[in-house]
Amino acid sequence: MTGSQLPISEMEASILHDPPRAGSHHVERIRDLAARLFAGRAEGYDAAAEFPAQDFDDLYRASLLSPCVPERYGGLGLGPGHDTHTLWLMTVELARANMSLARCWEGHVNSQVLIAALGSNEQKERWFEGIVSRGDIWVAWSGEPQASVPGQKTAFGTSLERAPGGYILRGTKAYATSAGHARRAILLVNAAGPGGARHATASADDLFLLGCDLSQPGVSYDSSWWNPIGMRATVSYMARFDDVFIPEEDVIGRSGQYLQESWQTRFSPHYAATFLGGAEAAYEYALASIHKQKRAGDPYVAHRIAAMSLNIETAHLWLKHVADLWDCHPIEEAKAAAPKVRYLIERLATETLDHCIRACGARALLKPSPVERIYRDLSLYVRHDNADHVLATVGQQLLGEKHDHSFFDPARDASGNGASSASSPSTESSRIPVARTASLTAREGRTAGPSLHGADT
């Protein structure tokens, strides 16, 4: 690079680490793996719509597969409340190489966050040992969309039935990322009706987090359902559960806790980190392409490059700002910032990609250009949420209106229970609707309330 055109890694070091955090070496190690190994495999995984298994094996061998496992259990101890920025920068680096890989990683590490904060001591001992010692891959699945689309042949939804010592799970979930490769899943299931966490119309107090052993014979997948334009290597198949037994000891936290405490707000910025990584890769390609074509003197190209650089720097500053909110514990501010950073980085990333394509021309969208894959991946992944609803949520916050800062549903508040104020989550004990028995918080070692300050992460 010449003049002020810094590689992304140098730009991050010069503007973002003030001073460098203790975890910066984790970012450097994952950046090295991503550049040497993961980026070169991305095209093959995408073409075959194949899970990036080798990449996960390399992360495990490098002791980087347990970033949000607390240090006392052998992990790195990152996550909301403890050097969140390092975690999100690790995700940015993975997404620069392969956005599908970053999405699978997100589900794995977000599951670690939930277990660390909401799990019992026994669950942490048992499940974290599997991640640290054996490289077990985790996921978190909620998807049960209730509105059908043209050509849809399968309805989605789950049901939960009380059984001796636990529960029987039946039904289907869509968008089951890492299907067939994850060892365990946190399943978000509403016991009062279908819809999971996002689409249920039943009370959010009935939402369970279930730790599911995916090796059970009742768990199966339909790969034919997953034939998308992008994010192909996430293998986000349809998952089917036929009389799958969930032991009582594998229920995580208490029913309703996920939405009452707005845990989704910890993860919305993490999606944005993946958007940002894809945008960085497009920017790097644009710089290389412009110099290769000797078009640096074109003033319109210079406009595009400048806009891309400013977008990426702005996105990084926002990501760091929100990470610092979580680490400094102004919890309500951090929750309120989730839709802001989620919306803004989507816009900045998609705009950056558009600048790249316009500056580089149609050949940027021809294989083997990585921009062709980034274009498809980003186009699909930003649809994870409705950007119009996300922006409306920010406006509703500013106007003091009721809002849902977890899933940005205009019909729900932050607790997921319809239109009411989201200023303070309910502290009332949640019930177990399928059993009509005492709260799960009575079990020994179970976190009973808002736990970010006291979590091991």
C-alpha cells in the first residue's frame, strides 16, 4: 500500500485500540488463520454448500474455539461484560475470509455466552468440558416462521410435552445453522405454541432454552430446504424433532428469562460484526483492483474509495462504542444501542459493497472474485432482521414509545409480551406452562435473575 492507504489490520491498530487490549493477540492469531487458511477454502465451501469443518478443526487446534467459555473452565473468558470488543473483532476477521464461517462461529460462541450466564454450575462443568477438551460445536436455534410463502410445502413449529424427568420435543425448525455438524444446540421453544422466540404469539414467559443432544435418533435434517443465493456454507437446513427427550437437567435458566432480560440485544451487534467483515473484504479487493487497473487517478473512483474507508472506520467506531457499553455495565444503554449498531452497520456494509462494485466494474461479480460471494452472502444475511423495523425501533426508543429491542416487532415490547413499556423487564417468577409446577430457578446453581454483572464471562 502507498500513502495513507493502510491495510485494514493497520487501520484497526491505529484508530481502534486505545490502548491495545489484553485480548488483541487473540485477534492477531485468528487473523493469521483466516488469511492463511480460511479465505482460500471459502470458495470451495460455498460452491459445495458444505460446512467449513476444516476451519473449525483449525480453530480448535489453536485453542480458539472456546472464546466465551470462562477462564476457570479453560476458555478465553470473552463476551458481553468482559472484553466484548476482542470477541467481535475476532468475528470480523473470520467474516473477512468467509461470512458463512463467521455465522457458524456466531451461533457457537453466542451459545457459550448463554450457558456461562444462565446455566447451572453442573451444566457449565459438563458442557464447557466438551467444548474445551473435545471441540464440541454448539448452535442456538429458534426459527419457526409462521407466515407461509409461495411454494412452501412445510409448516414450521415445535411442541413441548411434560414427561417423567424432562420433556418430549416434537416439530420442526428452519434456519438450523451448522446442521449435521453441531454436537449440541440451545433450542428456543415456546411451550404454549409454535413460533420460537421471534414468531410466537403466545406469552414470552413460556419460552424455554433447552440444551439438546443432537446425536439423538429423533433429530434429523432436510438439506433440500436449504438452497439459498448466499451463506450456503452455513448449511442452515430444516431440523426435525421426533419425540426427542430433553432431560430436566438440560433446561437452561428459567422460562421467559431470555426475552425478559433482553439477551438478544447481546447478539444483534455480533451479526453486525459479520456484516463489517464482509465489507472489509470488499474494500480490500477494491483497493487491489483499482491499483491493478491503474485507475487511482480517476476522481470518481477516489470518491468511492474514500466513502468505503469512511464507512468502515465509522462501523468500527460504533462497534467499539457498543462493546464498551457492555464492558462498562451501563446495561440499559447497551441494550438500547443494539438496534442502532445493527441498523447502521448493515447500511454501511451494503453501501460499501455497492461502492466496490461500481468502482471495480462488472468483473468484480465474476468468479473467482470474492466480491461475487460477498455480494450473495451479505444480501442474504442482512435479511436476518427487517431493517425498516430495526430503524423504527430506534425511533420508538427516542420518542419514548413502546418497542421490542430484541426482535424489532412493532406488535411486541421488549419482553415479547405485546404492547407495553420496555423500560424494566419483569422480575416476576416465570412459570413452567407444560408442567404447571414450580419455577426452574429453584434448582441448585441456577441463575435466577439479571446476571450479566455476576456472570463468569
